[in-house]
Amino acid sequence: MSALWREYKLETTGPAIMESLDSMCICNGDINHFSNDSVPINGITQNGIHVKCQYNQSRSFLLIDKQEYLRVSNVEKFMEKLNYNNKDLKVKVVSIFGNTGDGKSHALNQTFFKGEEVFKTSNDQKSGTSGVWAALDSVLNVICLDTEGLLGITSYGNKRIRLLLKVLAVSDIVIYRTQSEKLNRDLFTFLGTASRAYSQHFQTALQAIGQREGVTGSLSALGPSIIVLHETKYTKPLTNNGLESAEDVLKTRFAQMKLETDAFNSIKYVGIQTTNSTTDYEPLQTAIKRELHNTTVRSARKLHLVYDTLKVLNEKFSGGMEYFSNILFPDQYFTCPMKCLSCGARCSNSMGHLLEGKPHTSNNRCRYQQQYENIVYTCKTCYSSGNEVQVTRQVETQNDSSWYGLVKYAFSGDVIECPHCGEIYRSRQYWYGNKNPEEFAVCKDITHVWNMTNHSVATQNAAQRMIDGVSYITEAVTNVSLQPTKVLSAWVADQVAPSYWRPNNEIRHCHKCKMPFRSTDTKHHCRACGEGFCEQCSSKTKCVPSRNWYTQVRVCDICYNKDEPTESSEDVNARKVSEQVVSTLSAVGSVLNYSKSFIKDTVRPSYWIPDSKIVNCCICEKKFSISIPLHHCRDCGRGVCQGCSQHRKPVPYRGWDKPVRVCDSCRKIA
């Protein structure tokens, strides 16, 4: 080997296909042209002939390999490979992306290195860029990153996409090169995915790096500027006309595909139509220089910051990945679109299987949801004998009469009856220590819910219909004490009122605070002066012997602080009797209401969500309270407030043949 090759021995840093020709100290002529006595030293031969040597020029090196390993150990090595020793040098990063075979490496060579083959190019089908390669343009102070092509045949496609996104995040300018005659879907899909990944993952990481390095804003404010380099041969590229620019066309297509580009600083379009064998890269050079001089969003960075940023991103986003198969025709194209209402699993049968008599099915395990009642019970005794007999929870057995069964159900709970074994379970058979039916009586299986037709039976809400009837009776009785109508109650009160009481029809506002009474407000009479007051102004009680009230009765705040008047008393026995009657009816209503509340949780349909699990209205999210009572939708069984369940409709598949309360969501479902 000649002294020239020994002195400048090549460093093996990657695949042979990416070795830069400029890394060799080869003179313009063939090295065999030199004689033994004319070996060039520092570019000058011994015979005095000056030879141009290229070993000091830029050369590319492997920065990150295809397995996402950073091949440069520290920033000093990084600067050494870039062939630059100035630590204060500030640079910008320009990377190029595109499909494999679209000439990315050639475009970088022509744009930044005057056609010198800094990045290896080849016309061989088997060769191509592997990993990420870097080189420094010392004129523009730009670090150029050449990336592996998209759509190439590889076994690590998912890692390749992640690697490209990390390179994009560290770049200031991204060139997307395409040689398709028309802009294809790959361009928009990749850039849209990159924008979302930058916003969701890389922006926070870049912000943390900037704070650590004392750089604020420039790293994470916005992503890189995008330049779409579109080279065609037979079709015309996009052009700017008076109505719509090329960039507007790109934004419109991104929007049509529902892809976001908000993370990017800008998107520029450079269209080139090449009619001969030579591509004119001057428009691309002009666009790049314009973006390099734009420092409104991103400024140039020192070399160590570029390296540290890439290193942190590469370490943070690394590791194994699940393999995603690129199947052209996935199963979803041909399988039944029906999904389980409970777990969301898709039916695994082919489309049209119902016409063949095959039911919906899925191999995924389902999850139980109370409103769907998707539990199937099988009698354990029969199952052990080799028979699968399905049983259900019921209100009454077949031998019980309807009313007797409901009464028995209220105290003993629901029953599970097997047609062969008879009654095998009662939920409240004993006062305490009752076991779950799965422990000894039945086998449980959670099934998929493909539709709601005939999913429930009418007997499941028979007890609830009885409780609804009790509710109507209770409300009718308690309303006597709560004024069924304000007009009727006021008339009755006036008939039995003492003569010194002001009639209700003359009371328009509170005698003390002057607050007007609304039609729904209750008027209270002071037993001392007889005037009408609101609840707040007549909350005190005391004896009024002068009015023949010898027990604690309601008085207004004014009379409470006054001495007893000397007026002659009159007979108030009629009023006392009416108050006792109303009080008695109130007690009866309370007893009925207590009985109803005692048993209502035990007779509700099984698909109703229990009160203890309901906090807010399922529609408006209002929290239930005394002023906002809880109601149940007869369709879905969820808790709903009065305002969100104003409508009524029959729910036959739940056993409600007549119009019943439903929530607004179920009302819209036909």
C-alpha cells in the first residue's frame, strides 16, 4: 500500500454502500497515474506539479444505525466527525425524508455540496441509505441528515418510523422529496403523523432539554419548517394562481384527510418539472436559504446542543415495539360490523352470517354490565349430570300467585327455579349469612350483548310496577298534608281559621320582610297577631294564652319579642282539629313512604343500577340531592334527573307495554 493510503486510512463506521467517496484522499486523477517517485505530499507532487486533494472536505458518517443505536459516543467525537473544531459554531439542522429510491441522497449532494458525493448514491436495486447519516456544510453552517427511505422492504419498519420522527423533531428544516407524478397519500400520512407525534410526545421532551440547557422557547415553540420537493417529468407541478397558492392546496388536502399540521412552523412547496436528465435544484436552494435566515421561531444552535438533543430523544424513545403487520386486506373488510354493546368486541363471523343461520360470536371475553344483564346462569346440579339447563332470577315461582309472589319477593328476595330441580336459590332465605348463588346453586357465564331485542322479560319489572302503584297511593295521601292544590288548601284553611286571622286571599306578601308570595309558596299565620308571614319570618314558637293557644305554636318574629296582649280569647278549636287531621295524614304518608323506601331496592329490575352507585345524572351530570331526586330510566336503567326524563314511551323488550319514564338519550333511540 502506498504511503498516501497508509497515512489516511479509512475509518469503518458503517455499511460499504454509505462510505463517502470524499473520505478518501484521492486526487482528481487515478492514483495509478503517479509514478513511484511522484507520490503527492499535502497535495503537491515531488516533481512540483500541484494536485488538488479532497481529504479535508466534508464527508458523511453514520450517526444512528437502523436499530436506533447512536454511533457517536460524545459531543467531541461528533464534532470530530463533522471535521469542525469550533465549539461556539452555531448551526441549523436540515434533514430529508421520502420514499426509498426517490433520490434523497442525490438531492442533498446537489443542494449543499455542489454535486460532490458526500452522501453515497447508487443505481443498484439492493443498495440504499440505512440508518441516519450526517455531514456538515461549513459554508451555510448546516448539519445535513440523510435518512432511510420510506416504503422500503425491511423487518424493522416500526423502528424506522420512530427513528425518522426523532430526526424530524431535532431538525429545523425538513425536506420531503417525492418523484411521483402526483402527490400521493404517503406524503400526507407521514407528515400528519409526524405533527401529531411532535405535539403529543416530542414537544414536552424538547422543552425539558431547553430548560436544562438554558434555552427557552426556540426548541419547543413550533416544529420544523417543511419543504415539499415535488419533482415530476410528465405532469405539471402545483402552481400559485391568483385564487389559491400551492401551500393552500396542501393545507386543503391535509384537512380533507383529517390530518393536523399545527406542530409545523410552516409548509412550503417547491415544484420542479424535469424534462431532461438534469434536475434544477436552484428553487430548492432558494427556499432553504430563505428558511435558514428566518429566526423568528428557531435560531441556530451550538453543536453540543444539537447532539445532546438527539441523544436525549434517542434514549427516551427507544426499546422494543409491537410488530404491526401491513396487511393489505385486513379482516375488518370482510367480517360482520356488529359490536358487543357491553365490551365493544367485534363479531368474528363473516358478513351475512345471519342469513346462513349463524348467530353473532366473538372469541374475546366479555365484561358484565348491569344494564345489559349479560349473565347466564346454569343449574349446577343439572350441569354435573351432563345437562345444561339455563335458569334466571325471577320474582316468583311458577306455583305462586301474582300478589303472594310479590309479597314473598319483598321479604325473601328473588328466586332461581330450575324446571327439573325446583327452587334452588332465594336471595334472602335467611336473616343473615345468605350466600351467592354461584357458590352452590348455579354456574355463571358472562355473554356478549349483540342487540337488546327480547333481552329481558316482563316479569323482571312486575315488582317495580307494584311499587310504582304504591308510590301513586303514597303521593295521593301525603299530598293532603302538602296541599294537593294551593287554592283548595287555602280555602279549607280560611273556613276553620280564627276570626283574627287575615284571610289567605288577602295576603300578597310577607307582613314583615314584604317578600311577595309566589303561587307555590306557603303562607304561615302568626298565632298571636294573625298576619301572614313567610317561613323565615315565622320560625319561632311559644305559647299564646291570650289567643287560647296553651302549647307551643308558630308566631312571627315581631310577636315573639312582645308581651302577651290583653285581648279576649276566642274559640280556636276548629283550627286545632284541622291541624291534627293534617298531622295524622302526614304520619300515614310517612309510614307508607318508609315502607316503600324499605322495599323498593329489593324489587327493582336487575338491570337498574343501584342507588348507591349513582351520584350524578347520566345526561346533565347534575349531582342528586333532596332538591334533585333520583329517577331511573325504564330503558337503560341508569340514574337520571327529572329534567332529563320528561318523556314517556313504551319499552316492550323490558316488559313495559305502556308509556313509562325514559331518559333523553333512550328517547332518541328508535
